[in-house]
Amino acid sequence: MKGVGKIVILIVVAVIIVFFIGFIPPKVQVSKIKGELEDLNNQFSETEKELEFEKEIAGITKDLALMYIEVDSKNYGNAEEMAKKIYKKMEEFNSGIENEKVKEKIAQILSRRDRTISLLATGDPEAKKEIKEQLVIFIR
């Protein structure tokens, strides 16, 4: 009976070992999936930042276009108020971005801010040309 007992014990030990070995592949797979999930979360965060950036660009473009329409309609007072808000928005946006091309465009436009606001305050028709040039700078 001693030989049969040893065989039974070996079989039980083998079953236990096989049972625990069965946990290894799922554990490795879970670890791999966690890594992939982390990568996807990083990609999602980057995409979210890019979309937010593009949303801001689109908003500024829209605002410049609306300001141009106001000037074209000779609503210089409305356009002046819009200009002040747009330039403030551009300053805030420009301080937080890393895209050098966009930073340069905004800096170009902001360098013309005082002249533009002055033209709008006096109702000078030259303001239309000035705002159009700024819009072109920004969307180019």
C-alpha cells in the first residue's frame, strides 16, 4: 500500500501544481491588458488636449470673422468691444500653448491690437482692412 499512497500523493501534488500553473497565463494577460489600457489612456489624454487646442483655434477664428462682419456692417462700437475680448482671449490662450507657429501668429495679431482698437473707436473704415489682414494671418 505504500507504493499506491506515494502515487496518490504525487498525483495530488501534480494536480495542485497544474492548478496553480493555470493562474499564470491569465495573470500575465491581465498585466498586458493593464499596460495596453494605460497606453490607450495616455493616447486619449493627448487627443483630448489636441481637440481642446483645435476648439480654441476655431473659436478665435470664428470671433475674428464675426468682428469682421460687424465692421463690414459699420457696427464699429460692437466690433471694438469684440476686439477687446478677442485680444484678451488670445493673450490667455497664447500663454498656455507650446505650438510656436500659432504663438507667432497670435503675437503678430496682438502687436496690431492698439491700432485696431483705435481704428474701431474712431469708426475708421480702414479697420475693415486691418481686421481682414489679422483674420488672414490667423487662418493661414
